[in-house]
Amino acid sequence: MTQQAFILTNSRRAAVLRPALFAAVALCALVLPPHEAAANKTSPAQPSVLEPDATPTSPRFREMLAKAQAGDVHAQNEVGILLATGQGVHRAPAEAVRWWTMAADKGLSDAQFNLGLAYDQGQGVAQNATQAAELYEKAASQGNVAAMYNLAELISSGNGVPMNLGQAARYYEAAAKKGHVKAMYNLALAYSRGQGMERDDAKAAHWMQKAAEADHPRAQYLLAQMYAQGIGVKKDTAMAAQWLERAAKAGHARAQYSFALHCQQGQGVPANPGAALRWYREAAGRNHTGAMCNLALMLLEGKGVDKNPAEAEALLTRAAELDDPKAQYNLGLLYQEGQALTKNPPQAYYWLSLAARHGLPEAKEHRDVVAKELSRVDREGLDARVAAFRPKGVGR
């Protein structure tokens, strides 16, 4: 029975559960507490029997339940999936664990993976990374690709098992060769960094391209950097721009910023201020502070776009509030000069002081000049604001 991808939670490790074939209908199913769900796996307790007069379930669930109770191992795994996802029956994660335990003990790799995922994520049973790793290993030994990847994740981080980068790399490679996209990406990183294997830029580029071609946005972005710098591949600015554009269209903020820069400077693509403006806006919308700064500069200079000092000021302020030192410095400088923006010595002192905290010597120099325009009381009040400053978010 072929299993397809299904995500139980937002975990970075993906589940491989078979999607439901019917619409969900509520049912009151018996849900056992986690400690009961984690009963001895070699002699699992029999699952509860749903009362015949319970809230109606879907025909598909009733069919699978009958087969599962008759000992069909694939049906037991399927019932676990339906109970875990609440499709066709009331959601009951602990009950799902009981069914997966029975199927896993009979050697079904999909059930071993699903049970491992439950232990990994603490769904229906107490979280136990060691138990998850054991189950993933059993499933991986039978060729379960998702189990190979999840096991590699645990081993590479030392979660529940001793850290072993070499072993993790081997599992990533095994999964990558079977088409697992995230494994391709992680294998590329392993080759690029020499983690668990000898560094090999050519192999890193090979697997990064495989992941990029499979629409992995971060792989597309990093492959673009490899083409831009000639790492593992022949340097090719046009190819770098192509991969940046693909990653940008997929919503990768750093790729959007980098592609905007290529469009602005005509690197690998014809110079296009309109396209640069568009992609800076996209990246700025994802809190990329560099994009905010470059977009603000375009709006202040009016090169290829209409001047808009008010929007530029708002963008620089937003980036500065995210604690970007360059934005803080530029905003302070603009307030000090009073040309593109209205002169404002207190604001200039405040933002230049914050930029100086990041170690920008030029910011300290300008701040000291502005300080002469302020009273001691004003400076003390502004210094207190600087000391109390906390970023509004995380800039990139």
C-alpha cells in the first residue's frame, strides 16, 4: 500500500500518512491517557471497541476498523491515521498510537514510522526521541524514505541518540537517492561544510541543484550563490540570477532582496529599476531590513522611480526599529542633514546613538556633532530612550 505525505503538526520532520478518502464525521471514540498508550509494545493491549450506537462514523472508517480488528496490519495502520487526523471519526491520538503499536510490532514499516513520529512529536504518547529513533531505524531498514530522513535529523542533532554526523550523512544520502528533497538539501550542506564526510563542492552543487530543481526555495537561493561565486560550478552570473528569480517567486526573502539587487545593477539580467522596486517591496514585506534600506534609497534618489521621501522615511524607521545598524545610521544622518528629510536633531541623536552601539565609528562621530545642538537634559532623556530600546522584531 503506497503511503503519501501528510503532516500531523508543524514539526520540521514530515509524516508519511495516507490521506483520508472521505469527509470527516464526528464520533466519540475512547481516548486513553498517554501512559496507557505507551504500553509494552511487545504485548500491546487490544484497542477499545467502538460502541455500535456511538455517533455515526464514515463508511470508510467502519470498513477499516472491521479489517483492523480482524488482524489486517495495513488496516490497523490506516485506522491509526484516521484516528490521529480525525477524518471520519473523532480525533483520538492515544488510540491511534495503540493501533500503530500493533501494526509496528508486526513489522509494517509505515506503522513503525507513524509510531516513531508520534513519539518524536509527543502526539498521543509522552515525547521520547530515543524511542522515536529506534522506530525510525526499523522503518528505514525496510526502505522507508521519510524514516531515513527523520532518523538523520535526530542523529545530526544528537536528539535522543548520540550525535554522529557521518551516520546522519549516510542516512541523508540514502534518502536523497530515493528522491527525498529535504534530504538532498541537507546532503548538499553536509558536502559543502564537510560535516560527516569529506568536503566536496562539486557534490554539494550537484545535490543542491537536485533540491533546487525539486522547488526547494532555500536550495535555489544557495545554488544561486554557488553560481555567483563559482563554488562547485563554473561561475555564471546569469544562472545565479535565474535561480534567484525562482527562489524569489517562491517567497524566499533573501532571494527577493538579492534578485532585486541584480535587477538594479544589471547583473545577469538587464538593468530594470521597476523590477528592482517590486522585489525590494516583496522582501521588505517579509521584514528584510536590507531591502527596506535599498528601497528607501531608491525612493529618496528617484532613480527609475518617483521620489517619495515619506515612504522612504517610513521604511528606514521600520528597519531601524528592527535594529538594523545601517538603517539607524542612515536615518540619523538624514535627520542631521535636514535635506531629504526634515532636520530633527533629537531624532538624529537617538538613531545615531543606537547605530553607535553596534560599533559604527562614523555613527559615533556624527552623534557627537549633533549632541552639541542639544541641551544636557535633552541628551539625558534621549540616552535613557537608547538604553531602553528593544527591537520590534528580528531583521534579516
